[in-house]
Amino acid sequence: VIADGFIYKTTTVTPVGAAAVLDSSVDPTFNDDKNRPALAQTFEENGTGERFTAVVNHLKSKGSSCDDIGDPNLGDGQGNCPATRTSAAIALTNWLATDPTGSDDPDFLIIGDLNAYAMEDPITAIESAGYTDLVEAYAGPDAYSYVYYGQAGYLDHALANGDVIGLGDAVALTYHGVSSVTTEPLVGRPTI
């Protein structure tokens, strides 16, 4: 079983309050038969007292079919289940707008395997809700975490709004030791 969770440096941040989960019981447009439930946790940066809420995700893969729910591969390069991932992305941003952890802080960081490339519908839906793709912002439009059949890209994302975009050193996004602010290829999954 694959489940979402957080790995973080206790010397850098401290969890604040209880975590919250987004699944189909919270929003029926978030199909948790296909997407793994999203996990949100508010953190406080130890050095400054700044707070933000991180939410880790693992959206439906491109590989297996969603024909059973009427979401086929449309042949547009997004693979299987594009509407399922896009609906989950929209449900996610709508849920975050409700402050699910009760932090009273408007700063959110969306991380995880969204199974969508930067220009695909789930990512553009999140960006349309006011989030910035941090991988692109810090590593540039040619950033990638792997090469598959000769094409480079990334399915693991870090998108942020508000002051999280500028936290820089406070929220060190790394991909197994390769900083997202370098121009080197990004490898692995983001952790905070």
C-alpha cells in the first residue's frame, strides 16, 4: 500500500495542530478510489515563527485505465485518467481555501506526485487558483526529474501561494539532496 506522509527536519520546522485529510468524504469530486487521499499539516518555521500548511499528494497514475469511470486516454499526451487528476487538483485547491487545518494562515505548499507534467490540466488548474510552480520558478522551464522514452520532465511537484514562495531557506525543497534552486536535474520526490 502506498500512503502519503511527511518527512521533515525537526530542527527547521515544527508541526502545529492536527493534520487534515482530503478524500471523497470531504469532497465527492476527489475520487479516492483513484487518487490517494491528500494529507495537510501546518508547520511553524523554528527560526522565524512563520507558518505555512503543506499538503502531500499522490494523484492517479497515467498508466492504468479509468475507462470504468468514463475518463479515457484522450490521446493528447496526458495519458489515462486526465479528468480524474484535474478534478482532484481542483478539489484540492478548493479544500485548501477553507483552511482545513484551522491555521488562520493563508500560505500553502502543495507537494507530491501529481502524475502530470507542468503544462497538463491538473497543474494549470492549480496555477489558475493562484499557485506558483516552484520547480519551474527556481530551476527553470527545462527542469526535469527523469527521462522516459527520450522525453524529460517531472511529475513530482512543489506549488505554493502567498509567502511560502519567498521562504527560500526556511522551506528547503530538496530532491534527495539536489536543491531545487540549482540548475542541475532534479531527482526524486520533494521533502520539507
